[in-house]
Amino acid sequence: MTLTILIITVFVRKTFESEFGKYVDDNNKAEVKHLVTFDLKKIYIDDQWDINIIEKLCEDSIEKGIALEIYDTNSNIIYGVLKDNKNLSNEILNNIRENMQSIEENWSPKLKEYKVDIYDENNNIVGYANILYYESIYYMENDIMFLNIVNTFMQIISVISIGSIIIISIIISKSISNPIEKVSIMAKAIGDGKYKNKVDYKNNIKEVKELVESINKLSCKLSEQEQLRKRITTDVAHELRTPLTSIQGHLDAIIDGIWEATPERLISIREEVTRLSDLVGHLRLLSKFDSEKNILNKTNTNLKELIQNIIYNYESNALEKNIKIKCNIDDIYIRLDKNQFSQVIINLLSNAIKYTFENGKIDIKGYQENNNIIISFKDNGIGIPNEDREFIFERFYRTDKSRDKETGGIGIGLTISKSIVNAHNGEIFVNSKLNEGTEFIIKLPKL
């Protein structure tokens, strides 16, 4: 910024000097023209030279940098400022030469000579005027003073501007560096696992304010994720430990001869093994959908027919709780992976049945809106607490903390559903109120 101001100052100064030089040169030429056109007509009146007017005219002209000499028709000098007033003419011309050479080293002191005939009242030639002035652009004393004042003024403005910029830059740099330093310290703390700290810094700069807010949100989000990770670890450990403990207890009792290896006890052990197998199967399924190798096999599918067939398979589960399923789906064809998307429908429908009160209802809708296909699963069940709503698509997360075998699960159904929907370039949303119900909405592009 400082360099820019210096460049602008130099440019303005050079431009001003150039334009001012043109103005002075035009003004000097105008003085010569005025001298020739008007003033020389006043010096010969009534057949005689008016010496007083000539002297005055010569003095006025030399003060403007113009040397004037008056001659008669025989080339006899009537009056010449260079001859008759050497002190004044030498002083002024020398001052001009010194001033101009101080400004421009290559300035030429060469004088230009210009002769003009002088006429009497009857338009007869009575003599001539020899006009001498510097051929190059020249400044008089007052011009130099004005130029110096302007240059000084511009220098003062430059110094003030640069000083102001330096002060403003220091203020701005501190207002930026201080929060960045705090953010840097906060980032290091986050790297060390200290997620609960926050950057407490107020700043009016939008970008800095957004940076501080972002690092605070990151800290809060990481803190939430850390809590979620701990909970996931506890849940998965519990899911693995429960069947293993049961299997180990049964086997130890049989080995020690406390229990006989009856078919009923062996069936109980097999159920726990099956439960473990299902758990591992779910984990492998999640891994499949998380990987980039999940290739979709899309076909042109009747959405109404697909959902209706799945509803038929789960009607018995709904009837056990006397839940009514109302289906209102338009006859829509869409390209999707039928097998994988069926898993999404199954997960949402089974969750709706699982968490809906007895004698409740489930509304399923499917329709086209602009260029999107909308699928909605709405129940009047237990709902989702506000603090859990943003985490329900996280793996192993469950709003139900009981972990009983009827409603527990391991909390990856919605995670898998979201992965499948995203793979189809779609989105899934949730709206819910505690003890009033939940609605899952899927939006798919109509391709």
C-alpha cells in the first residue's frame, strides 16, 4: 500500500508538472502575442516615439521573461532593455536560467529571437521590435514558488497518507493477528484433545469473526463426536459382551456338569451365536456401504410396487401392535438399485413399527415434486428428543438407551439408509417431536 501511494504521488506530480509546464508555455506565448498585437501600437504616436511608454513596456516585458528592443527604420536602437537596463534584465534572465536548471539539468538557456514591424497611425512602417525569450519552457519566480508550494503540499499529503496507512495497518494487523493467535492456540488444544475450550474474542471484521465462530463450532462438534465415540464404544462392547457372556456361562455350566447338554440349552447357545453372527453381518454391511466399492445396479423400478410389497411383508408385525399402515404412493418409475433401496424402505418401516405406540398409525407417501421424487414415512410414535435428532444418522447411535432385545439393535440401520440414499444422489431428512411422532423424508432426483 505504501509503495502504491508513492507511485501515485510520483505519477500525479509528474502529470501536474507536465500540465503546468504546458500552461506556463501557453501563457508565455500569449504574452508575446499580446505584446505584438496591442502593446507595440502604443509606442509611436504623433510621429514620435513615446520613450516613457517604451521603457515601461520593456520593464514589464522583462519581468515576464521577455527581452524587448525597439529600433527605427535605420536600425538605430531607440531603447533596449538588455542595453539600457542591464541590471534588471541580467538579474531576471539569470534567475530564470538558475531556477530552470535546478529543476531540469538539461534545460537549454538558448534565446529565441522574434522581429515585428512597428506601424504609425497611417499604417506606415516606422521601425521594428526585436523580441527575445527563452526557446525552452521557462518559469518565472512566481511560477517556481507556486510549483514548490504544490510539490510541498503533495509531499505532506504523501507523508500523512503513508503514516495513516502504517497506523491503520498496525491496528488492522493486530485486530487480525490477535484472534488468529488465539485460534492457533485453540487449534493446538484441539489437537491435544481439549475440545471444551472456546475462543472468547469479539471482532468487527467479518472474516475474523467467522473464523472464530468456525473454530468454536469445530471444538463443540469434536466434543460431541468424542462423547458419541465413547458411547459407541460402550454400546458395541455391550452388544458383543452380552451374547459372549451368555454363551460362556452356558458352556461352563455344561462342562462342569451343572447342566446337561439338552437340546433346549444348545438351542439357547445357538441363538446367542446367531445374534453375534447378525452383529458381525451388520458391521460388514456398514463397511460395504461406507466403501467406494459399493456399486449400484440401477434398473427402472416401479416405486409404488416396490414399497407395497415390503409393506405386505411387515403387515403382521404391525398387526401385533394394532398399527394401521396407510399407503398413498403415485405410480412412479425411477431408476435405482432395487435390492439396496429395499433395505432403506425396510429400515424406515421397521423403525416406524418398532417405535409407534399400540393402536397407532403410519402414513407412507410417494409423489413427484418438480424434478424430485419425495418419499415420506410418518408415524405417531414416541418421537426423537431434540438432543438426539442431529446424531440419529451416526453409526451405532440410538435414542433408545435400554438395549433390550426387542427394540435395541446396534444403531446402524439409519446410517446404512443414509449411505444408500446418498449413493443415489438423494437426501434424507427427519422431522420429529417427542411423544408426537417422527417423519423421515427421502428426496431423490428424477433421472
